[in-house]
Amino acid sequence: MTKKGEAKLAARERQRDLGSELLQAVRDIKAGRTGRIIRVEVSQATEARLKLGLSQADFAEMLGVSVRTLQDWEQGRREPSGAAKALLKVTVAAPRTVRKVLAAA
């Protein structure tokens, strides 16, 4: 940033009333005026793991994959294999059944 830009930024910051800005933000949130709505898409692997209520380590162990592999799936860096995708779909659809079947195995 240039010296001129830094000076403008510093001048703007000196004029701000951060306390009143924060109070207004809280009022807006309470009134349902949040401004931006951010939607986060959850991966199939994350959805399945959360439906079972398991940690990443426990879910990875249950699936027979490394925690790193599960993290890669959840963060979209890698795609699960066909068989893993099928298991994840079944897990999302019937988490209790999957837990019961895999616990008995």
C-alpha cells in the first residue's frame, strides 16, 4: 500500500466509532437483518460422519481409510472411490443401520 493510501486508511479509522458500529451490527442481527448470507456446502463424507455423530478419526477407522483421506474427501481435495461413495450414501440415508451393521462386523 502506498503512503497516500495508508494515510487515507488511518484518517478513516480515526473517524470510525467502532463501538456504535458493533452495537448496530448486534441490533441488525437481532432484527433478522444479517446482510450477507453465507451458505456452506457440506460434502457427502462430512454429512455421513455427522449423521453418525463420529469424530474424523473414528469415522475413518470405521471406513478403513486414513484420517488424511477422510479429510481430503471432506475438504474436496479428493473424491471417494465408487464403493466409498455408495457407503457414504447409505450412511446418509440410514445412519442407524450402518452403525449397527458395521459394529457387528
